[in-house]
Amino acid sequence: MNELQNLASTKKTTPVHRQASKQINFRVNEPDYLKLARSAQTLNLSVPAFVKKKAQGARLVAPKIAAQDAQNITHQLAKIGGNLNQLAHHANQGGQVDPQALRDLQNEVQRVWQQLT
């Protein structure tokens, strides 16, 4: 029993290794928090990340593409990349690549590009 008590009392604490070792906490009223939350959401940041960047004097610029649109475009580009990899694999195996398939991919890239501009 004494041995069990010794094991329980020698709890190992592992040090936390963080780049930033200091933490700052502060409180704001509801209207100020809502303003911070709206600004952070516009920049696709969390409130703490937004406040930290502002405190560091970072110049924050609103993204030109909404978060949902960026996610959509990322999905489209992933599909295009998959198709292109399949065509490249086929060509590297000595197969013939259908010129129409390449034109279709090129049209898809052009369509995504138009969404970005």
C-alpha cells in the first residue's frame, strides 16, 4: 500500500513547449466583443487571432474571396488536379491522351480562373 501511495504522489508533470510562453487575458463588453467578432469573421480569423494580429500592428486586409467561395474553388482545383494526374499517368504508360480531354481540362481551368478575377 505504501508503494502505491508513493507512485500516486510522484505525479510527473511534463513541461509545455510553446513558442509563445506568456498569455494575456482581458475582458471586453458585449458591443466591443461583437465588433471584434465581426471584424475577425470578415478576415476569416478567430477573435483571439484577430486581436493578437491587431496588437502586433499587423496590416489586415479583407480577403477578396469569401470563405465558402474559396472552399468551392479549392474543391474544383483538386478535381482538375486529379484528372490531370490521371491523364499524365496514362501518357507515361505509353497511352494516347485524348486531345478533347485536354481541352476539357483547359476549359475547366479557365472557368476557375474567371471565378478568381
